[in-house]
Amino acid sequence: MSRRTGTRPAPRWIRAAHATATVPPPLDGAWAPVDLRLDEVERFPLPTGGAPEDVLVDSDGRLVAGGVDGRLWRWAGDARPGDRPELLAETGGRPLGIETDPRDGSLVVCDADRGLLRVTADGVVTDLADTAAGAPIRFCNNAAVAADGTVYFTDSSDRYGIDTWKRDLLEHRPNGRLLRYDPRTRRVDVVTPGLYFPNGVALTPDESALVVAETSTHRLLRITLDGAVTGLADLPAYPDNLSAVGDGTYWVALPSPRLPIEERLLPYPFVRQVAALLPDLLQPQPRRYGLVALVDGAGKVLRTLHGPSGTYRMVTGVRQDGERLWLGSLVEDGVARVSV
């Protein structure tokens, strides 16, 4: 279980595209910071690694999350804050999105380094796919699994991986694609190419379409199974992973409100090319702010939860389990839980 070898390094000189400047809307109306419960979370630290990008409640009610060191951890359904989880598996890469295959309860894992994986309850890791349409799956990010086992998943960028994701946002080109894995043929098809950092994906209740988050354009899209794209919503924050509640609504993890400086620089490709060469601390940084939203199938915001103090910041994963909401983060040392 080692990382893929032979993949090309990320380009250092980005191909920044010209785009029209935009102005981030304020967090008001349905987005107003009224419910501040994300600043009062219960924490479940990972024993090693940290940075649990996504969270899942499996078919037996257990919590699963993966860390930056490639390990997948599993907590009992009745776990309390501070309880140590059991080590489920090691992917040898960087697990991101985690979903359940409804046919057998196994896990489907998007690994940013290895591609699409399957992990069984006893920790056996199997490769499902690392190429699509003759090209490597460079940034396997998030997935949704249909009742028949078909996996729809995002390859966020064909130029940049998990360690250089900021360069893709600065480049602002449609480098990503939505893919489909058929478990019967083991074939991977491209559903929709040319997406701007596609990230979270969730199936509609009738499985006729998908809701997809485009991070760099801060949009939610509806994509039919034959690849047709319709815009649903322009958000005041950058969306990451999505999870379906099951009633036609979806939780959206939002790592940061939109950054005015990044959007003002869209008409200036050369400035963004130079910015991409700067040390990370000198580049535009996500705000220290916790945020998730509940939306319906048309993209209408029904509810938002905030953490303006950044107690649990850069929320990239969100999952509802009854009256509990589980959160994952790209920078925190563990997962978090709040009551809804």
C-alpha cells in the first residue's frame, strides 16, 4: 500500500486565466451568524496524523475518519469525546472523501494519492481506479455511491494534487472532472469534464442527478447522469464536501467565507502567477471561521451554523447522524460533534 510513483510533479508556474472580478456577498439573511454552535463543539482527536478531511457514519453506526498519515480510524457509535478509536486500515496515501457502498457496507474512499479505493470492515484495502479516459486520477476528492454500487466521484484537478491545491484556485481554470466508476465492468467514464475544482458530490434521492460543489467558483451545480450542468447557487463561502440527508436536503461544508483579495485579483493573471510562487504564508489564506449550511435540491439555504471564533476551523466534511452533526477539517487534530 504505497503511494503511486511516476506521476509528474505539480507545475510551479501556474497558467493563471483572466476572469472578471467579483465581490463576495456579506453573511446576512439566511447566512447571518445567528446560530454560533460551531464554536462549542465536542472533539474526538485522531491518535496520529490529524486533519480528518471527511467524516462518515457507517452502516453499523460507527464514525469513520481518515488522517493525513493515511490511516483510517473508527469510533464506536456511542463514543464520547476523548475516546480512542480503533485503527481500521492504512491506505498508504491521503484519504479524503469516505462513503458507504449500500450493497455490502464496505467503504469507498477517495485517496488523493492512490485514487479510488475500497476498504472492507476488516481493513482490507483494494484499488478500484487510478486512471480515467487514459489520464491519471490526480486529485481524487469526494464521492457518492448509488444503490447499485456505481460510484460518482470528483477528480478536482489534472495539474495539482492535495499538497498544492491553492495553485489550482489561483490558476482559476477548469482543470477538474466528474467521474463514474461502474463496479460491474470496473470501467471509469468521464461524466462532465471542464469543472472548476469540483469537490463535494451527492446523489439526489431518486438518483437521477447529482449536486456538485465547485470550490473555486463558489457554486453548487446540478449535474444529470449524462453530464448536463445547471447552476443552482452562488455561495458567500467556498464549498467543500457535501452529504445527503436523505430527504432531498444536503449539508455543505464551507472551509472559509470568500476572500475579497482573491476575487479582486481575478482580472490580473500575472499577479496571481507571482503570488503562486510566494511562500504559503504570504498567499491568500482561508479565514479562521467555522461554517456549514443545509440546502435543498434547488440550492436554497435552509439553515447555517457558524463558528466565528474559529474554535473548529476550516470545516471540509459534514455528516448528519440523527440529532448529531459530525465535522471534519483539513487542519484540526480530530473530528468534531455538535447537536442539531
